Amino acid sequence: MTASFQILILGYGEMGHAMEHLLKDHYQLAIWEKFPIDGFSSAVIEESAPHADIVLFCIPVNPHQEVVQQIALLLKKTCLCVSIAKGLDETGKTAAQIFSENLAEHQPFALLYGPMISEEIRAGRYAFGQLGCRDLAAFHTMKTCFHHTKLYIDHTFDIPGISWSVILKNVYAMAFGMADELKLGDNMRGYLAVAALQELNQIVHAMNGQSDSPYHLAGLGDLITTATSESSHHHELGRRLAREETQNICGEGPHTLKMIKQHQLINTQNYPLLQLIDTIVQNPHNIRLKFDEYLEGTYKNSKFQTTRSASKKW
């Protein structure tokens, strides 16, 4: 017998619509939108929060702290808060950090990240996610929640690992858009996938995550989805930057780079591809030359290139 949940969806943008599509036929939903469009009647958050078994944060990371503080004291002790947001707020914090610092210690929370394009979900196609949470009870709750849907999820305890994998994949995805716009070819696309994952692996480890997290759904899975989809916002940003367009270059990727620099979260000089993308975002000119210089510095000007692997004597 399927559990009966009351679910509060925060935000009625792309992912809010996707979650409504998945869940509306099986559970009682309340949907809150701070800036509702004409014809949409938003739930009153103070009235819906006390009854919720699950709260889905389908809003950007920036308003997370304000909203969490607004509802934290209203929630049932067993209510599970789940964020789908992939970015950093203005203080440089992840959604997980905001939850940890602003929810009561007993309040369960989780992060849901992976290849989950809203348009495909609403078209009835498959989607996949990793649920990062500290206890398996939260995972079983969400697995039950999506039981009747085509959204398949698995579990990880590595909250820092999936958080930084999914945050930075938006940055690296822009490089794929740049390369495609410049017609650098399929070989370059393959190289960028390897280079991005190598750097993600190093950064996740530095952020106290598990070094294999970037190779799962929140990392590799979401990176390939975002970096190769023509409908991807960050792929399109990369194309526009390659055309040396500077107007309205905005989104989680550029914002992440700004927060990394502003709060000194990562030394980009240690990560050549990340530094290349940051340089182009700051100054989108002569981008083909910048790619050439990046590759020269990475390969021809290096003393040697080696890959560690087990070897056999033949």
C-alpha cells in the first residue's frame, strides 16, 4: 500500500511544474509561488507548511535561507525538506549548508540532483537522480514518493560530493557550448568530458567529499545532460560567449564563478579548465585563441603527461 503524503512544492518554475506533473495524481499537493503569474492561485506558505510531510524546494539557492527561516518553526518534526537547487547563495553556501544551519537539528533534509530536465519529465520521459541524505529513512520516503513515476533515484551519504559536483557542472557545461559554437569538433567534446571530471574529482576531494562522487548521476550524469543538450541554458551561455556576446550572461554557472572568487572558495589557478572558463566569462574575446593557449599550457608546455594505471609486463 502506497504511503499518503502531503507535499508542499516551493516555487512554480520549471522544476516546480515537473514535480507537480510527477506527483499530482498520487498525493495532496500545495504549491507556493512568491511571484505568481495571472491565473495561478498560490498556497499560503504559513498555512501549508505545518501540514507537509515533504517540502520540495524548487527555488534557486539564493532565497533558501529566507524561506527556511520562514517555515522552520512551523514544520512537523518528521517533515522532510528536499532541495533541487544547484548553486550557491550570495554568501557562498550550498543548499545543504543552509539547511544544516537553519533547520532544527532533528529536522531531516536531503538533496536531489541528477539528469532531470523539466521538459522531458513533463513529456513522460525517464529521469534520474541521486538523493543525498544522512539517513536511509529519508531515502525510502522519497523512493516511495516517486514510486509511480519515471523518476528513478538512488542514495548517497556524500552530501558535499554531490553538492559540488552538481554546482560546478553548470560551469563546465559552458565550455562545451563554447567548443560547439567554435566547431572544435567531437574530439574536443570528449576531451572536455575527461578534463572536467578530473578537476571535479580533485575539487570534490578538497571539499571533503568522496572522490568518486563526480562519476555518478549528480556529476557525470548531469554534466553530460547539461553539456550536450541544445536546450540547456548553460550550453547556450557557452555558445553566446563564443560569439563574444556580453549581454544577459547570467545563470547558476556565472554566479558560481562569482561566488567562488568573492568568498575564496576555490583557487581556480589549480584547475586549468575552470580557470579558462572563468577567464572567458570575465572577458569573452579571442576565445579560440584562449582555447589554444589553454591546450598549449596543459600539454606542450608541460614536462610530461602521464596517467597512473596498473600495468603488466608482457
